[in-house]
Amino acid sequence: MKLVEAHVAKRQADFCKHAFFTDDRLGTGLWGVLSFAPDLTFWVMAFQDILRLNATLTRDPTIRKIVRHHRAEDAGHERWFLDDLAAMEIPAPDLRWLFGERHTPTRDAAYALMSEVYRATDDRLRLVLVTTLESAGHVFFGRVAQVVENAGWSKLLKYFSFSHLEVEKNHQVFEEEIARTVAAMRLEPKLRAEAKQLVDRCYAAFSTMFDALCATNGRHLAAIPAALRPAPAASRTRTPELSIPASVGSTRHVRVRS
């Protein structure tokens, strides 16, 4: 299992270099959250089902305990996401948005990751799936939470703030308790190869989704008049008014308090 964990760490390091996480992309402050948040909706909701089904289909008692713990710690985070949208005055996407063309990359990534639940032939692969999802989450929430903190919105948001990241890191406390159990697991060469392929497929899905987030929101930003874009924090003298996508692709103005 240690060789697989090393492979997960390598793919996580590669994911850190994705264009979405560059300073140029997230350095504009809270605008990053405002622009990409609705495009994550389907994934946020599907993630809960992935954890639920993965735990339900796990038969090994030791591994089932681990995946059930992860599911319990992540339960309800979709409500945090919806609450954050409301706090930022972003309408919750409706069915036309969720199943529209713009949201296709997010749905495709969610389906690809969901397929790993049914593709697993061994419960040890289910553990690898959870580990991989967690590793990607640490990258995402670490970068985004810092943007929220810098914008002074940590007390107003939960899903996108450090409070969520702390919950994610709390998983590590439990992981330390079971580290010896996981380290003792041995993967046959064939299963080890399958595990690495699972990790690669998961990160390929995440990369495709985040490629689309960069492209879609880049086009949206380009279409917004410069006067409506947020000023750098150092030069901001008034509350900016930002334009963000509404639930069916229309545009409305939202006041964001700095």
C-alpha cells in the first residue's frame, strides 16, 4: 500500500500545479470564489453519493470502518456549499443549469469518479478511492480557503473557508490511528497496478473539470466590463459590485462586502 500512497502523493503534487491554483488565477481575491462556485454544484452533490455508495458496497470490516468514518465526517457539507452560495447572494443552480451545456464537464467528472465505486473489484481499492479524493480536496480547500481568508469572509463562509479545511485535516487524526492497519495491507502486483490506474483516472477527471472551470470562468471574466471587476485590496475604497452568473446563465449584480 505504501507504493500506492506514494503514487497518490505524486499525483497530488502535480495537481497543485494546475492553472486553477496559480496566483494569477486566485490572486484576484473573492472574485475567484464568486466566479467558479456555481460550476461545482453537481460535483458537490454527487460527492456525497460517492461516499455513501462506496461505504455501502464495502464488505471488509476493517476497511468498512474507515470509509464509513470518512463518510460521516463529510456528511452535510453540501448544505455548507448551498449556504455559502446564499451568503454570496448567488442563486442555487436549477435543473436547467445543472444539466445544461456549461455544466457538462462537472457532470462528466462526477460520473467518472462515481464509476470507480462500481469498478472496484477489491475493498482495498475503495480505500484508495477515498484516499485519492481526500488528497485532491486538501489541495483545493487549502488554496481557496486562503483566498476567502484574505478577503475577510472566513466568518461568513463555511464550505470555502478554513473551517472546512480543518474538518478535512481532522481526517488525518483518524488516519494516524489506523496508519498501522493500512501500512500492514499488502497489494498483489496486479491489484497494485489497478490501484495506481484508479488514482490516475481520478486525477484525470479532476484535471478535466478544473480545465473547464478555468476556461469557462475566464470567458465570463473577459465579458465583464473592467469597471465592474473588483479592485485590488490595496486600492479598494468602496464596496465593489460584481456581475456573476445566475441560475440559468443570465447575469445579475451582486454586492460583495470587502
